Amino acid sequence: MIDPKYVIYHDLIGFHVFSRPKSKKKNEKFVDIGIVIDETRDMLITEKEGVRKKYIKKNYIFRFVLSSFLKNNDQLLEVQGNNIIGLPVNRLRSLKKKRWFKR
């Protein structure tokens, strides 16, 4: 299992995800949008029941299911779409830079 604080720096392909629009009311429920099959700089492409949909990252709040293979309890990680904008490679580079500057 990936440490939740590093998920935003990780490649998001393969995660089961829920989302809700940012602009809607705060009490709106999260909707199951399926599994992430591709990720671009500004979009998540998901597939659920054979239907592919594209979501602009900055317009949504996402909840990623962090499943544990050893236990039956799954954790949900809520992420603002603005925090995952960019290519996974560049997000990983920024993590390495942050760690380097802390030394």
C-alpha cells in the first residue's frame, strides 16, 4: 500500500476513484467514476462498465480508494484536483526537490 501523503506524487493509473464537482454545493455526494485508465497533464480518463469519461482535474475533488491487500479495510484519500495537475513524472521530480531542500 502506498503511503497516503505520497499518492499525489504517484502515477494514478489503476486507482478506483470517486469525484464531485468543485463548483457544486458542499453537501453534494461523491459519485463512483470507475478506475483511472489514463492520465494527462490536466485530465483523468476513467472507465466504468465499458464507458470511458474524461474529467478535468482542476474542476473536481477526487477520492481515491487506497486498498490494502493484507486487510479488508480500504482507506479513502480526498484530493483537490489542483494538487494533482501535471504529469506524474513532473510531480515525482517536485517531490525529490522538496526532499533535497529539506536536508
